[in-house]
Amino acid sequence: MANPTVRIENQSVYSSRMEKFWANFKANWQLHLMVCLPMFYLILFHYVPMYGIQVSFKTFSPRAGIWGSEWVGLKNFDKFFGYYLWKEVVWNTVAIAGYSLLVGFWPPIILALCIHINTGKILKKVTQRVSYVPHFISVVVLVGMINTVLNPVTGFMAYFIRIFDIKDYVDIRGSREAFRHLYVWTGEWQGLGWSSILYVSTLSSVPAELHEAAKIDGASRLRRVWSVDLPTLLPLMALQFILSSGGILSVGYQKAYLMQNAMNHEVSEVISTYVYKNGIRAGDASFGSAVGLLQTLISTCLVFFVNWIADLLSDGEYGVF
């Protein structure tokens, strides 16, 4: 027989929690109302579409619909792993994404520190605005700029060829060795300023008293950056690195597809471009969904693994979950 005293205590705790929640809701109903819209967006566009995951295990037919399509099990996954160059495709994806992650992690932090320590307000504003502008350039325009500048006949590169009288110039746009560097560094130029916004806003919240105390102790400006500014950025740096690791297999197909040609195809063919050609463009939605699900599962495992490493190295201080 249940103890009535325990039941009464549990009911009192439950009622007190509900009363506390409703009191908080009534006092801050405007904030709760603001949260409703992003929550609705999250549920509608991120959780409801999970119903379509079953397409990965079926042969999707628009006539039969998702539920009525024929169940084929792991056939769509076998199709991807049956491709004779699937290892090269995966390696190209990991190489480009890993290169982008390593190269693109530190420059926004360095830029944010430079903006933070700069005392000139006009120079600071100009630097921020100029570094933000490339983010708003579309991928198509960016690739068009790359082709225009590096064109050895009519582009900007043609002037250097004529000035230095280069006879054996190799077109960089078709070079296998140059593709990854060109892809990563143009992307870094485009996203550098935008990626530094979070770091700049975090540095602006550093108490001035800490810098004043460091000055009294005789710390130089570089020492204050190392001992005051960087520790403030560490939690955000850990969070950004953990979240970025989840996208290591998610190289966007647009830029890779637009920069791809017959000469650099072996290094420019990534998972997204392969799925676009053999899944989306060929009308095989089940195959594209299966590879997308595989990418998501691997990315999720990577996020948990990197979060575990962050927890291990920081004694549970910088882990997200």
C-alpha cells in the first residue's frame, strides 16, 4: 500500500512547481510569446520533416507517397557504398571540410582581438564593415569573380603573365593541387568578418576592471590579451569548435559544383555533388535521402565525440552537454 504522506508531499511539490511556472509565465508573458515563433519554426522545419526519414529505406514513388512506397531496406545505402570511387568521394569531403575547419577557426578570433584592442573608433568601424561585406556575396558571384580574376587570357591573371613573361603557366582553375586551397581560402575570405561577430561581442563584455588591475600589475597589452581576453573567449571557442565539427561531412555542393571541371574532378567530387548528380538530378529522392541520413548520423557522432574531448580536457567546464 502506498504511503499517503509521500503522495501528499509529491502533490505539494508538483503544485508548487506549477504555481511557480505560471507565476513566471504571467510575469514574463512577453518573453514567452517571443519564444513561440522560433519554437514553431524549429518544430515545423526540423522535427516534422523527420517523418520523411523512412524514404531512405524505400523506393520513393510520388504516386504512392512516402507511406505507400516500396520498402527496400538498406538498398539505397548499398548503392552508395557500391560506387567504386566512394572512398575518394568521402576523403575529398573530409579533406576539404577538415582543412576549412583548421584554417577558418583561428583567423576570426585574431581579427576580433585586433578590433577589440584597436582604440581608433573610425578605423574599428571601417574594418568591421569592410570585413562583413564579402559574406553577402552569393556563391555564384564569388565563383564568377574567381574565374574572372584567374582567367589566364582575359582575366586579371593575364596581366601578370604578360608582365613577367611566363611561358609555362598552368591554369589554377583546373589544377588538382590548387583546388582545395582555392576553395578553402576564398571561403575564408568571404566568411572571416562575419565569423568574428560573436567574438567581438564577447570581448566587449570583458570588465574594464580586469584590464585596469592587469595594468597596475605591470602587464603589457599582449599579456593582457593572453591573460584576460583569451580566457573570456575560451567557452565560446569550445562551443564553436564543437558545433563546427558536426558539419565536417557537409561541404556545400554549390561552390564545389560550380568550381568543378574535367581537370579537377578527382579532387572536387564530394558527397554533396555526387548526391546532387546521382540522386537529385536523376530523380532518385530515396538515394539522396539515404546519403543525407548517413551524413547526419556520422556528424552527430562527431559532435558527441568532440564534446567528450572538450569535457575531458577542461574537466567538464567547456562541454555543451
